[in-house]
Amino acid sequence: MKNNYRYFQNKECEYFPCHKMNNDENFNCLFCYCPLYFLDECGGNCKSNNGIKDCSNCLIPHGEKGYDYIVGKIMESNRKKTFCKE
């Protein structure tokens, strides 16, 4: 997949790949920092480490379907919130 709005890869990054995967060719760097970090129910493989969310074992942002999953979770979260109060 070429670099586009759903996928980006930066092999020049000093941390590439920041997570170990079987195939680095499909590693997606678009969400270097996961936008779902602040969701309690992100659906990823996280654990609590002294009260801090540890996502080091989660590959959702870096997988081939990560973009669709993350955008879907953001939309789901936004539907549950009320932004404007009258």
C-alpha cells in the first residue's frame, strides 16, 4: 500500500518498527501515537502498569486494518457524547 491518508510508513524513524511484527512491510506508522489511548474501552491489548495504560503489546494502530478500526472507535465514542449543552 502506498503512503496515503490510511497508511504511512517511515523506515527512517529511529524507532522503526516500534513494535515487533511478523512482517514489517505492512507496518503502518500513521498512528504513531494511538488516538484511542484516552479511551478506557479502546479494544486493544493494553494493561495497567502502576496506574498507567501500557499499550506496548497492542498492534491495532500499526496493522493493515488499523485506520478503519480507530476511525470507527472515534466515531462510536463521539456518538455517545454530548458536545453542546443549551
